[in-house]
Amino acid sequence: MLSNQVKRFRLWRPAIWRCTALIFGSGGVALLFVLLFTAHRIEQLNSIAETSRASSGRLEVVHAIQSTLARSRSMLREVALWDETRAQLGDPSDYAFWQSAQLMNPARVPHYVESMELYRPSGEALGVGNTPVLPNRISGPDMYGIAGRDGARLRVFIPVLGPHGDQSPIGYVGVQLNLVDAVTEISKFDSLKPETLRFPIPEGERAPVLELADRASFELTEFSHLEPLLVTIRQSMILLVLVNLIVLLLGLWLVRRYLTDPLNRLVEYVRALDRAPNQPPAPPGMAIRELAGLVRALSRYDQRIRKLKRDLDHKNAELWELAHLDSLTQVGNRLAFADDWGQILTGQERRLKELAFLMFDCDGLKAINDRYGHAVGDEVIRRIATSLNTSLRDEDTLYRMGGDEFATILKNSDRFQARRIGQRCIAAVSGLDVSDLGMDRPLAVSVGLAHSAYAADLVQDLPELADQALYEGKGQGVVMEARKLDQSA
């Protein structure tokens, strides 16, 4: 239907055609031809000039990055040859003082250098824990760009060889510098404005050096080589306008009234449809029948699209719940746990300071199933899940890991708070009334606790340590804390 309306829109009403032919006539056609031809030639010339200047600007950025890399590597090689550098790699007892007084000496280091760091052969920084700019660990020589607070940063790492030119590095030296400040100071630009140069890099992404020039954005300098030609064209245009002024003004008025304004309203209506995803705008009134029909068709089409989107969002929400909720207990399932745990392991949870992991196991569930049947056993699991869920904090999520095992991740919780929460869960489950199920004994759960400061080498072991603690304290009615993690914390 929409395609039919578009075809009808192309068929101008005879009255408009007659008015247009009468007003413009032969003089209007000639003027239009000259205008179109001139505009076309100007566009071609501008396009060629813009393309040439854009290519020149991009090439200047490439050369600037290469010069910056060369300057950075040269500066690092100079540091790598210092006897003091090798001495620090051998005995870093006064490294913090040496780093500030010698390595980052303002009299030697350019202002765009933000930090320099030495690394052991294993890739660990000598100043680990005190390096807010450069990473605490590297994998070897590298160079890449990252996002900074106020612009892109460039990181370069090279090996430090032994005093006799040994091939095996005795460590590494790295530098981080403000990329925009560095390239604008080291290089000169003719085709672009240095103050507009930017290197957009998404937060958390490493941009290879070879891609930095392609990512660069900038504004070109003013280009005035076409000015004499434009002056000549402008004078010719003035003469043509003076000759056809009356005809042109009348024609423009008609075009604006019957074509430009309706089309502008139509464009604004289409844009409003895109800007208002929840509340569609009112269709504009159109004097031309074909445009009015096109607006009605767009409105009906938009209504159908919105309905389909609502249905799709609803189905997606249902699918997400089916995939991430346990059908028996309506708490998170193993897939939901894998998603949330994966975000923690990959560092997406950036505000974590401490982390605790609780594992729960329902005591005696097999005996309940054997004595009372699986229907009662399922009801027991449901009630235990509800009791555990209500005993947690509002921000915590309970996961059913399978069978009678549950788990939860306590973010920003110290050991004592985690232990209190686990003890509260034990008390809540033991206080459940199951007499209506024919059971004469209270329910019980065993709880294993593992806790650590937020560190990558410990977090990944929390589930395993909590599981070990759970089975060590099985049936004791207390929160058993992982001993291995206690010793390492």
C-alpha cells in the first residue's frame, strides 16, 4: 500500500503542472539548466578538493603517529640502556624514589608523557599497586591506544636487554602518553586543524596502532583556491537573477507553497515518528491529495511496526525469563549465574571492593524424597528457595545450581556480614513450618562461605572454595568458611 501511495505522489496534479509551465517558461528552463549545471560543476570541484584535502589530512595523521611512535621508542630505548635501569630491575628496593626523581624527571620527560614504568621479565610492574596509569602486568612488548579521561592515550612497551646485549630480556620498560598532545607537538599539520584532532576509542578497548589513523577525526583547514572561480560564477548568477527575478520569485512562492512546505512537513513527520518510539505524533495536514494519502499510509505503517515491536519485546522478555529462571523455584538458574559470574570475572563490575560467595545444600533431601515422595521433595525445594531468597539482601540474587544446591554472590560484603547472612539463611530454613506436608522434622541447610578482596587471581576460585567449605561443614548447622581462602586473604 505504501508503494502505491509513493507512485501516486509522483503524478503531479495538472493544475500545478500548468502553473509551473506558465510561470517559468523558456526563461525559467534556461535559468534552471544554468543553475543545475553550475551547481553540478561546483559540487564536482568541491568534492575533488575535499577528497584531496581529506586524504592529505589522513596522511598527515599517519606520519604524525609514526613520528610519535618513533619518538616514544627512542625515549624508551634510551631508558633501557641506562645502567640504573638494569640495577632497578635487579634490586627495586628504592624504585619508588628512583621512578619519580629519575625516570619521570620533568627536565627530561616531555609534558605529554603521563607515566613510565619498569616491568619484571614475568610482566609484573615493579611498582605494582602504585601504578594508577599503566597496567600492573603486561604480556611482553606491545603498543596500542586506549581511551583516557580527556582523550586517547598511547602505550608503548619494549624489552630491556642485559648489559652484554643478551637476547633474553631482563625486564621491560613502558610509557603512556597523551596521544593528541604528543602528535600535535611532535608534528606540524597543513591540511587539518590540530586543535580539532581526536582519536575516538571506546572505553575498555585496546586500539591497535595501525588503526589509530583510521579512527582519527579532525576538521580541515580553509581552502581558498576556488575563490576566483566562485566570484565569477557569483557575478554570472547575479545577472541571471536580475533578468528572471520576477518569474523566479513567483515560481519560488508556488514551489514553496505546493511542494517545499508540504515536503518539509512530511520529512518532519517521518523524523518525529523515529524520535517518538512510544507516542506517535499527529499526522500533518496536507493540501495535496497525494501527499495526504502518503501521510495516512505512513501512519498506518508506523502503527503496525509499533505493534510488532511491542509483541517482539514481550516475546523476548518471556524468552529471557524461560532461559534464566529455574522453573521449579523461580530463582536464577545456572545460565543466569554464568552470565553474572562472567561479568565479574571479565571486570565489568568495576565498583567491587570485596566479594563473598555462599553455597547452600539442602540436608536430607534424598531421605525426604524416599519417604514422602518427589512431589513433597519439590515443594520442600520451593520453600527453601523462597526462605533463602527473602533472607538475602535486596541487591543479592539467588541461583539454583542444580538439584538441592543453591548459591549467591554477595557483592561489597565483608566476611562478617557474609557470615551473618549465611547464619540468617540457616535460621530461616530451620524455622519453616512443614507440618502441612506430613513432615515431623525441621528442614536444614548447610552453608559454605568463600570470601576475597576483588582480585583476579582469587575471584575465579571462590565457587570451588565455597563448595569445599560446604561439604566440610555438612550437617553442622553453621556457616563453614573456606580455610584456604582465609589463609590467603
